[in-house]
Amino acid sequence: MGHTAPYRLRPESVQRVIEAALTLVRELVHLKGETVKRLEKDAEKVPALLGLPLGHNSSFQQGPAFAPALIRESMWCHSTNSFTEKGIDLNDIRNLVDVGNLPIQELRDCGVDDKQLFDAISSAVKIIYQQKPLYPIVMGGDHSVTWPVVRGVVEAAGQPVDILHFDAHPDMYDCFEGNRYSHASGFARIMEDGLARNLLQVGIRSITGEGRAQAKKFGVRQFEMHSYEDHREYLENLTLGEGCAGVYVSIDVDCLDPAYAPGISHHEPGGMSFRDVMNVLHNLKGNIIGADVVEYNPQRDRDSMTAMVAAKFVRELAAKMAK
Amino acid sequence: MGHTAPYRLRPESVQRVIEAALTLVRELVHLKGETVKRLEKDAEKVPALLGLPLGHNSSFQQGPAFAPALIRESMWCHSTNSFTEKGIDLNDIRNLVDVGNLPIQELRDCGVDDKQLFDAISSAVKIIYQQKPLYPIVMGGDHSVTWPVVRGVVEAAGQPVDILHFDAHPDMYDCFEGNRYSHASGFARIMEDGLARNLLQVGIRSITGEGRAQAKKFGVRQFEMHSYEDHREYLENLTLGEGCAGVYVSIDVDCLDPAYAPGISHHEPGGMSFRDVMNVLHNLKGNIIGADVVEYNPQRDRDSMTAMVAAKFVRELAAKMAK
Amino acid sequence: MGHTAPYRLRPESVQRVIEAALTLVRELVHLKGETVKRLEKDAEKVPALLGLPLGHNSSFQQGPAFAPALIRESMWCHSTNSFTEKGIDLNDIRNLVDVGNLPIQELRDCGVDDKQLFDAISSAVKIIYQQKPLYPIVMGGDHSVTWPVVRGVVEAAGQPVDILHFDAHPDMYDCFEGNRYSHASGFARIMEDGLARNLLQVGIRSITGEGRAQAKKFGVRQFEMHSYEDHREYLENLTLGEGCAGVYVSIDVDCLDPAYAPGISHHEPGGMSFRDVMNVLHNLKGNIIGADVVEYNPQRDRDSMTAMVAAKFVRELAAKMAK
Amino acid sequence: MGHTAPYRLRPESVQRVIEAALTLVRELVHLKGETVKRLEKDAEKVPALLGLPLGHNSSFQQGPAFAPALIRESMWCHSTNSFTEKGIDLNDIRNLVDVGNLPIQELRDCGVDDKQLFDAISSAVKIIYQQKPLYPIVMGGDHSVTWPVVRGVVEAAGQPVDILHFDAHPDMYDCFEGNRYSHASGFARIMEDGLARNLLQVGIRSITGEGRAQAKKFGVRQFEMHSYEDHREYLENLTLGEGCAGVYVSIDVDCLDPAYAPGISHHEPGGMSFRDVMNVLHNLKGNIIGADVVEYNPQRDRDSMTAMVAAKFVRELAAKMAK
Amino acid sequence: MGHTAPYRLRPESVQRVIEAALTLVRELVHLKGETVKRLEKDAEKVPALLGLPLGHNSSFQQGPAFAPALIRESMWCHSTNSFTEKGIDLNDIRNLVDVGNLPIQELRDCGVDDKQLFDAISSAVKIIYQQKPLYPIVMGGDHSVTWPVVRGVVEAAGQPVDILHFDAHPDMYDCFEGNRYSHASGFARIMEDGLARNLLQVGIRSITGEGRAQAKKFGVRQFEMHSYEDHREYLENLTLGEGCAGVYVSIDVDCLDPAYAPGISHHEPGGMSFRDVMNVLHNLKGNIIGADVVEYNPQRDRDSMTAMVAAKFVRELAAKMAK
Amino acid sequence: MGHTAPYRLRPESVQRVIEAALTLVRELVHLKGETVKRLEKDAEKVPALLGLPLGHNSSFQQGPAFAPALIRESMWCHSTNSFTEKGIDLNDIRNLVDVGNLPIQELRDCGVDDKQLFDAISSAVKIIYQQKPLYPIVMGGDHSVTWPVVRGVVEAAGQPVDILHFDAHPDMYDCFEGNRYSHASGFARIMEDGLARNLLQVGIRSITGEGRAQAKKFGVRQFEMHSYEDHREYLENLTLGEGCAGVYVSIDVDCLDPAYAPGISHHEPGGMSFRDVMNVLHNLKGNIIGADVVEYNPQRDRDSMTAMVAAKFVRELAAKMAK
């Protein structure tokens, strides 16, 4: 997506652009956080929606960079209303605020490398976390964003999280096609950095030998689709996050069967139904302190069908987080 | 596109968000402008690409808000190269820089009204104009952005411009469906404000009685498609912008027949071919000091076919502007 | 869809058009009903297919007005045959006759208002009902048609019905966007008019506070998708319609997950599978005396995939009704 | 499209259905014609739009049966306005009235054969013609409808017409795939019946040996695309219809290159541009007393792009006819 | 698909083309078989992939002729990897080799009739079977290929097989539209020829009276979708192929609900989920000695979604066969 | 497209596969050539259609590998007939024979490298050329096939050809992305090898500095779109091929504007119309002894619209060649 300037830009000026980008986030977070405090004094936890339009770490298609704008449109479009399945009204400021996007394309066009970019992402997440009572709910972007988002959450919280991760793939390559920042490697980084106490992966059905070896090495629990029925009852009655910072939920839209979500980069048949994910999520017991919905790819979508799916994931996650 | 917070936000905090948004533009403009001066001392005029992801003033579809990201992708995509038709290399910093987007959605979600938003757009344009040797080339967004962009250019230049306007419609309703900021009213505002010395409209083929009356009132020259062949030679040999600030070119992608550009909101058969527009543009004599390409609607596009068209308009405009 | 003449037409001449429209239905009903009696003396209940190409009461998209012609095409297309899942041959006149469409567009173009239009619909339904052994099976059209259709059935039968209603939404707004005839309000009208003894809503997953309040007020039983598995056994063994006029079945195609039926106006993820609906329908015990299949929207369909779904709903309903 | 009842229906009852269908047309024609006379006493010629949703005589695809509803929607859709290119307002009753559809599917489902059906079409056209000041403008349907429509016009007028026929194909097979009523044979019938004094075919680029032989036999003038430039000036300055009943214009949408009109059954590259057709039509001198726009096929259209094209043909024809 | 030369070709020269076609298969089989023996001496059973691009025996659409090339592309495309769900690496020569396509179009263009063509298919299959340790896994093509493929397997093995057949339709018409080689008749031929000891049909939901009668006549066990849940446990624990040549698996992609596989010719709602098929296949006990995946139709696919499904069927079948 | 076996195959066995592939072509050429001689003794030049399903040398998308099967389908599909624009009947054996495809995928899966593959292509072309009166007309595949095809023609003819090349791009990179066999380098190879006496490139509108330098170096005449009108008369009256072996015509479908041919890999706006190409081709004077139509990409096509375009290019080329 887009272009990186081929000529060299002065690092100190680039740093000023990064600062300006974070200032934009900071002001929006401040504005929304102060408003919550003014209007709803006793709100304990309000999800703050942050968009990360980043697609360049995808191995196959960069479309996820276009996702946040389209998910937002579907969240508020006229074909649905502001209530979630369990009756939470997202037009109520206690249940959701929006803090805009981190301007990823602008940073990349300045020659910012992935290390700098991921640091900026972690910073943005911490800015949210520190503005009580806001908690981050992130719209990707490709799945590479989860590592810096979780890092921001864990650094702000001061301790690791339990991660509930829905995906067709484990995303634990040590290094994918030479890229350690790849969307296929994020959970290897998370485990190496000790950011997760437990990692549960649900929906897995495309996994190499390396993927299984990494799971073993890091103690990851993988729930594969070929035996989903054996684990359904367990998964629909999870308790997570006790005795650590809380729960982080990461939903890669491709956990779903492509029938339910054609607008993704990697069509892997045999996935979960939308209701399967809902059943796990609605019944989860635990304090969710951060979440993301990633890998929606508008360039493969049809009539925004998958945008509606990603939007409903965001909506139901928000309803589950809000307190 | 998206949501406007239904609760009241403090005006002074909103103002801080507007400032942060302009700061982001300012830093990018500064970074790119300084780099041009450092690397290419004798560049006289370098087009600076600014995205305005704004769609809410469309009467029919809001898709143009998603355009800038997709036009950028098409500009640099692997299916083409960095050279324009007349041999200008856009990877050369003398010929194009990118200064990112003004974060429209973030501003609107803070309850900024159209007056404030259009002022911010004019400010962003002036920030570019005042950083020599940069000149603005804008990607909409719907056609409502042209008014504040032209205003910014004219205020920075200190005198009116000649406008060459490609469009299926005159966009001169006094007020469209109650909205004076509508994408169908922009040129009425421009003429009322005295921003244009001459306004030439090319490609017109959907015009009401009011449209013709306004043209008469404001002295606008309309070249309608039903008699295009009678005017072809004249249009392919235009001289504009002498004795005023220069030329501003506004290309509404729907000037083209929908066969060439399906990705627009208003399919009006009988339009120009892509080559027709190129012939007018390539042969235009005059100093272009600002330009826009608007109304590309990704939600009606197919395989980014129209994104390539919009991108080529931007590319050829940049080549024409660069000096 | 289409145009309403902006000038005033004489009411008495308009009335003649309404009469002509009903005459067309009457002649078709007579022709088919007499043929049944001539060929199959002992047929007790023969479903008569009536199309209602009405879309203007949709809140979001008017495509359902185009549905009847496309559902008919799919019912008889070469990619399938004339047998239903349980072995009923729909080419046998005992199992289905077609009585054409009520010409909705023609009526609306004459300035007929919704009150008059709905009266004409009720009349058409009664014309069918009174021609023994025909019973109405209606193809919408948007969901606003259900109210006048049920009214026609109940008036002809002389007592209320039990309604089995498949839908993502309860459609019980008192008034939606100022329109009491809206497709989102039909079941409020039905309950207010006392047309239903019992109303069961299956597939619900998009419901506001008002939707729940209305259900409570009218004693409606809602089976929401978030707890579908808890009610599956009950729903797959229903007995309805005893001690009243019989059962009316209303299938809004959006009861299905959009994966199964993309050709609808309101994509609401997490819905029923096609087989879920079949399981409820095939096992239903009760005398179905009227039915509808509504909200198929050809403008969002792909390769007539959803037309096949709507057609199969009509086919299986007919097989269930025929006796 | 749809189904023909496989059992035998009584001819006298079928005749009653045909009568009811024509009564519906008659009442609409009467209503609209009387209104014109009441409101605009001096209107001399008002085009009356009649839809013929007939597709079964297509050799390849039956989609044209679905065309009239979609063309109507595009004529009045929000993406355009009610004015034609030369400034005629179609919302003015002097310029266009709508008399609805002849209910073709209902007739065919009663076992009406093509002879009866074509007689009903001719009757409907005559009903219009005899209600002064209405003149028929027909929306197909496939091209087989032109024969009975022209027959109706000629019978009502009492003398032959000059026909200006835009098409990729001559449609003059003596018999196509055994069907003398085929959409590929209509102009053979017209010429045999002596309905046309002159027949000019414009846009031809798919023609067999038989097609050329028939043209020679009937004295038809064919303007083939491979030499269009040689004839452009002549075609853009036509005078027709003097000394006979007047001019009939038949536009098969496939006269256009498929780039301009993908929504047709027969993609034949190398066709006219939309503007080419407009140039011929706008400059035509002659009294148009009947017209049709046929072969639009919604099932191959994309985002109603070709519906807009067919609608603009209808609109510009109406503007040209109205007096 | 394509053209059959309308003039007569000399039979002896045609025979030379058939021979050349089989020689091509023979050389590829030899090359791959020898390589397996050289590199992996103890491989017992290696699936050899043969493409049969044949579509002309379809009743409705001929697209399956284009399937093999697209399934191959999806099998190795970058959006997935070479491992199957249970951890088999298909890049290992023990698990899969490719022996190319039989050049069907070339044979048909020489005027080869279906008898000759089916004999050539059987010969190609036997060529594979006789090159130990290769066993055929076929990509259709339409379902008519199964008969000659099974015949080849049974002739090579010297005894009948048990057939596990996934399909929406029984494909047992005695003769479909006059064609005894039709894709809707293949299993009638198989049963008449005594090629199958047992035939189990899973996924059935479109069946005529004849289909049920044929099943009874031939002793076929049909598992219909309307009662799938009653048979799920049985089907997910099958043992087949003992005491005969082994098991043959035939997967018609339309066994799936169209939601999972839109790229098929016959959309029949209410089908199996992809996981349902996997559950039956993964748990099947028995020695699979031949298999096919048929009726994928690229012309109705979207973004290769169904190609991925067909490819995964091939992949998982190969993993199940390899030993 | 597809997979290359990752293990090593014995070169001598691979050679046998290459031989078998050429044998298949040889037998088909022999069969068709003998039939022509038998039936039409005085045919001087009969175009023989050879498919080259090769896509791996594309820089962007490999879809052209799927083209030949789909172009063949469009050539003979029911929506058109067998006559060309100037009245040549392609069902007459004097005007066209089909000799099938060279099995590219099978060769590549055996590890054949591009040198071997291109040699096989040249051999296949020479096999055609040497079977009088057949002359090759090739369907690509990507544009890399033109080099070996022209080489085959020139080697068989014993002297160079004049090449008329329609394309958006010059395809003369010395080496594109490290690949000297690239589809973007073919004409550099042709010129280096001295295969063309004259090379005229028509339709050029995407060209880098290197492209212009190579044209200068090799004396290539480029007709760029930005000045097409200046050269139209010259191009529509070409005489070529005198005093050398004759004319070779290479049509890259992307010479057309994407409006006319969306099914290509590189959308470059501002191209030729279909009629522009026809006008050059129909009026060309010269003896065409070989031709190709390349770069049709079915994966970006819609409803086979571009397949029809490619097919019509093949059809009109054949008509022009046949004698």
C-alpha cells in the first residue's frame, strides 16, 4: 500500500512527524477520556477504538491497510442499529469511544522502519491505557500489529496477560520470508518476550511442522478444527485472566470459514462459524483489558459482507469489555 | 462513513484536536519541503500530494472518503512504473512528494462542523503553499473539497485563479438537498467568493435548468458533451492563467464515460474518454498552481480499475505541474 | 424503485386502475382454481403463488421489488428439478399453481398511497383464499407486505392465526423513520390488530431496547441466536395452529446467516443455516394456511445464489402446505 | 424465465386473462391520457412508456425479461436528475407518462402462445396510439418485441414507417433455431409484412451470409462498424419519415461496444460509443411516432451501469419525441 | 467448451492422436513413478494427480472443463502451505506426484466420441495404477468422468470397489436429456457394470422419483440431508473396502452448501459444511485406491474461493491415501 | 500457476516427456494439415491455432496461463456466429484449424527450464510451419511466448519478418526483475537475435527511460498514444513484409484501454479502442505468416467480456491470414 520515499529524510525531522502522529492520538484520547469522566463518573472500563491501517507485513495481500475506515462504516451503517446481541447500546459513551487511527501510511512514507513503527504503536496503546477508564480495542491492519499492541498493554499493566487467539494459523514462524515483523510471526515474538502467561489458539487448520514445534516450545494450547467438536464444551466455558493482568482477545477474521468471511487474504476452508466464535466469546469469564480484530481485507470483500463481520466482532468485543 | 459522537465534547478540547491534525500536516510538509531544498536546490515547483478522505457531502454515496489510500496504492503498484506518458519520473523528488492525509474522520468524530472542517482544509493547503517550492495536488474525497482547497490556494497566492474543471455536472446548485457545503454546490461557492477569474467546465452532460441559470449568472463557460466535437480543437489548445495567480485544475473522475471509470457514484453515460482528458491536459498552456482529483468511489470500483484511472490523473497532473 | 407521477390524477380513474389490477388477479385465480377442480377433484389445499413486487417500505434498499420474477426463474431453472426434499413434485397441479403478480409499480405510479395499496393486497389474498382449494403463498417484496397478507388471510378465515416468523429482526418498531407501514413495523401492526394468537420469532440477533419492550407488551416469544442451541430441540418439534384458523409462516430470508444468503438488504452475521430452517419447517406440526418469503434483494445477489435459497423456501413451503 | 403450466387450461378462461391484462393497460393509458388532456391541452405528442418483460425468445439468455423494472429504477434514481441533455424536464407531464407493463409472465404461465402474445402486444400498442396525444415508447424485453410493436404502430397509423435500427446484428434470420418469433428474426418479419418503407441498420458487426442476403432481398441499408467513419457524417445528418407515417427508432443496447454496455446477452466487441448513438439521434430530422429500447440484460449488468445506459436511451428518445 | 471440427477426419489419423495423448500421460507417469522408486524405496502408495478437463457432459454449464488448472494453482498458491490438517507434507514425493492432464479438448476437436474418450480415460487411469506405487487421484471435469475412472481402477485391480460418494444429487438417471454419458448418469453406469460392491451417497438433497427408484434397484444407500443428524455418528465412523479391491472416494463439490462452494453449476441450498465432509473423510477406515474431486466450475467462482475448497479436498484425500 | 516438483528428476526421462509433448502437437498438425490437403487442395495459407498456456514469466499475475481454454470457448460460444466482420466463415477448414495446446504445465512440473521450454515452443511452431499450408496463430499465455514463436517462424522461413506489435508497453527491458525470459523483455531478445527487420509498436503509453533508449538502440518505431491522432492515417494504411519473410502480428490485449479489456494484468488507462486496432489490422497490406494474441488474463475478466475480445482478435487475424 503506497510508496516509501526513495530518498533519505533527516532522522530528526522524521522524529518530529512521529511525535505529531502520537500527539494526534493523545489529543483524541484526552478529549474522549475527559468526556467520559465528565458525563459518566462511575464508568470503570470503556473500550477505546484505535485503527491501525497497516498492511505491509502481510505475506500475500496488503489489503488490511484499508480495513479500519470500512469497519467503522459498517459499525454505524443504516442496515443495523447500535445495540449488541446482549442489549448493550454502543451509542452510550460508557460502552465505546473512538480515538481515530494512528497515521501509519504517513509514518512509513517518511521512511520509518518497522522497529520505530511498532514502538509508535505500543506508545499509542499506552496513551489509551493510561487515560482511565479507557482500554484499547484495536482494528487492524494485518496481524503483525498484535505484538506491539500486546506489548503496550503489558507494559502499561505491569504484568503479562492471558491471550485468547482466534485464527486459522498459529502465526508463530520464527521468521517468515525473512521478516521477523511478519504477520505470520507475531505470536513467536509475543511468547519470546514473555508477554503472555497463557496463549490459547482456536480455529487452527493450517499449520506446518514448525508451527507445531513452536507451540510445543512455548507451551501454547492449540485447538485445531479437525477435532473442534471434542473441545467445544471446554471452549464455550472458558475462564481466563485471573492472577495476571487480565485477558487479551485477538480475532483474526480468517478464524472463520471463508463462507462467512470472504474478505480475507488467506482462504482456508473448514473454519469456525460466526456463531462458534460468539459462543466462545459471550461465555468467556475474565476481565478483558485489550483486544484486536485483524486481517479484514476489503479488496477481497463483496458488498461489505466481511466488513459487517469484522464490525460485529468489534461491537460484541466492546460490549463484553465495557463496565 | 463512520460515526459522529452523539454526546457533546468541549469546544476547547476539540480545537486542540484540530491543531494536532494540522501539526501533523505541517510536520510532513516541512520534512518534505526541506528535503527538496536540500537535494534539489533549483526545483521551482514540486507538487505535494495531500489526501482528503471526505465523503459525507456526497448526495448519493459516501465512498469517496475511502479514495486516497487506494489511489496511492495504484500510483505505486507493481502493474505500472514511475514514469508518466511524457517521460517524467515520479520517483524523482523534483516531481512529486507526498504529505499524507488530513485526518478528516477523526475531526468529524469530534463533532467538528463543515465550517470548521473546511477552514482546516484551507489551512492545510496554505501550509503547503507557503513551504516553497511545494504546490498542492489534492486527492478527494468528494467534490465538496474543491471549494476550501481553491480558497486556500487563492488566499495564499493573493489573487484569483483560472479554473479548468472536468465534470459530468456543473456542481453549481445554490444549495443541494439543504446543504450549502454539498459536493453539488462547490462551484457556486467558488464563484460567489470571487475565487475564479474564469471557470471552464468540460464534460458536462447532466445539467438542470438551475445549472444553466447559474452558469449564466456567474459567466461560466460550459462545454457540453452533446457538442464536444465542435469544441475539441479549442479545448485541445487552451491557454489559461495569464494575468492572474495561475491555473487550478479540478478533475471529477465522472467527467469520463462510466465505461472508463465505473468506480464513481454517478454513472452518466456519454462522457469523455480518458484520452480526451489527456489531450486537453497535455496541451494546456499555463502555470498550474493547484489541482485536485475527486469523486473516485472505491465501493463501486472493480479490481481497482478506476483507482488506476484516478492515479493516472494524479500522475499526469503532477508531471504537468512539476518544474 | 421507479417513479411516482408528480402531478395529480383523478381519484375515480385511479380506482379503476386498482379494480383492473384486482381483476387480473381474479381471472388468474379463477382460471387456476377451476383447473384444479376439473383435474384433481379431491385436492384439499393447493398453494397459489402470488408475487408482490414491493420495495418502497424498506428502510435501506428497495431491491426486494425485483424479487418475484427472479425467484420464479430459480424455481424452474435447469440447474434443479421439480421435486422437493421429501419427494413432492411441484409440476403436479395439486402441489402448486401460480397466480402471477399484483402490479404494484403500476398502482404506485398512479399515486395510490400505502393504505390503498395494502387494502389491494389484502383483497388479492382474499380472492385466492375464497377460491377453494387455493391457499396463498406470497413472494415479497419487502417485509411490509406481511401485515396486509396476514390480514387478508385472517379476514377470510374469520379467526386469528399462529405465526411462525423467521427473521434476524423482530420488525416490531411502533413506527420506523416516521413510517408506520415500514418493513420494520409490520409485526407491531399485526399484534395491534389482533391477527395473531401466537407469534414465535426465530433467528433474532439484531434487536433494540424497543424491540424487546414490544415483544413483552404483545406477548411475543423470541428465540434469539445467542441461545439457539438451548432451544433447538423445542423448535425442531413445534406444534402450532390448533384451535385457531391455522398456521401462517413468514420467512424473511435474512433469518439466514449472510453466508447462506448474501442477497439481502441487511447483513447481520451469526444467523441460521439453511438446514436449521428446514429442520424447523419439515418437523412443524400444524395446518399451514398462508405463508410468505420476503426480503430477497436481487441487487445484492451473486449469480442468483440467494434466488435459489428463496425459491427453495417457496418450494418446501408449498410441499408442506399441499394436501 | 419462469414456468409454463404443464397442464391444459380452458381457452375461454385464458382469453379472459388476456382481456384482463389489456384492461389494465387500457385503464392506465386512459388515466394518463386524460390527465395530459386536462393539464396540458396543447401537448401534441407525449411519449407513453410501456414495459414488455419478455425474454423467452432470446437465443442465449432470458435476462431481458427482467429489464423494465430496472430501467425504470435507473430513470428516476438519485444519482441523476430529471433533465435530458438538451434541457427537457421529464417530470413535466408533456414529456413523458408511464403506462406500466403488459403482464407477460402471467400470460405465458396461462399457456398463451407467441401468436396470441404478440397480438396482445400489438393491441396494447394500439391502445396507446389511439389515446391522443400518447405515442408508444417501449422497454423490452428481447428484440422479438419490435415486430408486434411496429405492427401495432403501423396498423394504428394506417401506413408504414421508416425504421432507424441500432444493433450489432441485423436480426433478419428467416428462422432462428426453428423459431420464427425469435429475437434474431424480427426484422425479417417486419420486412415481409411490409411494415417498413425504409430500414436503416446502424452498428452492425456480427452478420452471417444469410444476414447479408436478407438485407439485399429486402432492400435494407446496413451501416457496418468496419466502415463507420466513412458514413459518420451521413448518419449524423439523417432525415427520415417524410411521406410515410413517420419514424420508428429501435435501439438494441448491444449496438454499443460492450465496454459501454456490459449488461447485454451478446458481447460483440468493436461497437458504437454511447456518444455515437446520441449524435445520430440528436441530429435526426423526422417525426418519431414510436420507439423501443431492447435487450438490456440485468443478469449480466454490474452495479446497474447498463441500466443507466438503457434508461438514458429511453430518456433521450422521449425528449426527442415529445412535442 | 470449444469447438468440434465440423468436417470429417480420417479415423486412423485420429487414432494416432489418441495414442500420442496417452503417450504423454505414460511418459509423465513413468518419470514420476521411477523417481518415487529411486528416492523413496519403501513408499507403498503414492497418489498421482491426473487432470481431466472435460465439461461437455454437463447438463447446465461446461465450466468444469477449466477446473484442473485452477485447482492446481490453488493447491500451491502462496496463501497456504504444503501441509495438510493432520500434518502430512505434500511437497514430500511420498505423498503426492502430479502426472498432468489428459488433453481432452484436443481429442474432442479431432471428433473423438464419448465412447473413445471414456476408453482413453480408463486407459490413462490404468497406466497410473500399473506403475507401482502410484494410485490415481483425479481432478475433473464434470461428474461424467467418474464412470471411466472407476472402470479403469476396477479393471486394473481385478475386483470391484466400495464407493463413498459425496454429492447433492444421486447422478443415477438412466439417461439424462438423451445422453447416457451425462454427468447425471454416471452412477447408473457404474452400478450396471458391477463396478461397485457398495455405493454410499452422502449429501443428497435434490432427487427425483427416478433417483429413488434407481437407488432401490441397485441397492444404493442414500444419506439425505433432511435427516443428516440422524446418521452423523454412523457416517463419521465408517469402515469400507474390506474384502474387495478397496475404497474409491468421489467428491462432487456440490455436496457442500453453496455458501461454502459458490463455484459449482448447480446451487442446491441445505448442503454439508466443509467440516462435515472432513469429519467423514478423516475418520474413514479403509484402503483408498482411487479418488476424484469433480464439478468445480471456475466460471461461477469468486476470487478462487471454491478453487481453494476443491484443492483442499484433493490435498486431504492425498494425505489420506499416501502410505 | 501450479507447482514445480521440488525433487530432482532424471534429465533423460524429462527429455522423453518433452518428446511426447511435441509428438502430440505433431500428430494434431499432421491430422489437420492432411485433412486440409484432402478437402481443399488449393488452400494456400490456413491459420493453425496453437495454445500456449504459459503464465510464469509475468511480472504481476500469472492468469494468462488459463487463457487458451477460455478464448477457445468464446470463439465458438452461442452468443456469436462463425463469420468474421468481412464475411469469412471460420467453420470452413480453409480459414482455420485448431492444433491444440503445447502442454506447458506438464513440462514445467518436470523441471524443464525456460531455455528448454522456449526451445519446445519454437519446435512446435516449426512443426506447424512445415506442414503446408498451415501457418501458426498462437494464443498466449503471457507475452514472453512471442520471442520463441517468432524465432520458430523466422527459422522455418529462413529470413526475418516485419513485426506489427500492439501493446501498452514496449516489452524491451534488457532484463526485468532479473529475468531475461520475462514477458517484459521479449522484444529485446527478438531485436538482439535479428529476428525482425522492422518493429512497429502501436498503443504505447507506459514506457520508462530504458524503454525509449532500447527503441533508439534497436531502431524500433514507437507510436505513442499521446500523439495517436497524428499517426492515425499512417497506421490505418500500412504496408509491411515486402522483401522479407512476411509480416508477424503480435497483439497484447492490453494495447486496448482497460474499458474495452478489463481482463488483463496491467490496467493502463488511455489505450486504443477495439475499433482502432481493427482499423489498422483490416487495412494492413502484407502477407501475414504468423501471429499471436497474448496477455488475456481470465482471473481479472468479468463474464468473459475480455475473452470475447481476445477471441475476436484471433478470429479477425485468422480471416486476414487465410488464403
